[in-house]
Amino acid sequence: MTVIRVTSLTEDRFRNLVDAYGADPARWPEEERAAAAIFARNHPDIAQPLLDAARQLDAWLDADQVAVPEDDVLDAHARAVAAFVDAHIDAGGALPVVMRRARPLPLVWATGVALAACIAGAIFGINVSMQSIGDLRAQNVLEQAQLSDGEN
């Protein structure tokens, strides 16, 4: 046996229920269905315009249902998007745009890593060569010193 509690519903909550689930009480959450029906009966001046608008939207959405063969899903999606855009452009409304942050391309990462490796290699090579040049100069000075000692 299911026990349903009936609690009072505010106008905002009733409006949210109708906006989210439509005018058909069968679609409303079971826990709030009785309270919403009581609110609609007790406040017809508020509830009826909301329910009438929701019924119109429900009818429009139900009429727009089309059976699509499984292999034609992408084409159906493209047609639906095109119809949505056309409807909003004809109505003079703004199109909703979802802005997402672009993910960096793998090529950019690979290029950055390769460039960092090249720079690190160049710095290492310069340090090694400078040290080698210093060693060669010291060796030359020592050889020159030995030659001059040998001549004297």
C-alpha cells in the first residue's frame, strides 16, 4: 500500500511543475501530484492560464514527433536542428549558443614538448662546449709554459 502525503504547494512550485512536466498530471511527480491538483482546484485564476499554455506546448511537442529509421538518425538530427534554427530566426528570437572552452590540440602539446627538448639540448650543448673550450685553453697555456721552460 502506497501512502501519499498531501502538502500545500506554493504558486512558484506549481509553476515549476507545470513548466517542467507539462499539463498532464500523469507526468507530474507522484509525491506532488495530489498537492498540485488541489492547488489547481483552489486557485483556478492562477492555474488555468499556466495549464492552458502548457497544453498548447504539449500539443505542439506531441505533433512534432516523427518516427525515424535507425540508420537515418544523424540526418534526422540535422533536420531537427535546421528546423529549430529556422523557427527561432522566423520568430525573431536569439539562438542559444553553448560556449565551451576549446581543448588544446595534441599537435600543440607535442610541438611544445619538442621545442622545450630542443632548447634544453642547446643549453646543455653550449655549457659542455664552453667547458671544453676552457679546458683546451688551459691545456694550450700549459703546453706553452712547458715549451718556454724547455727553451730556457
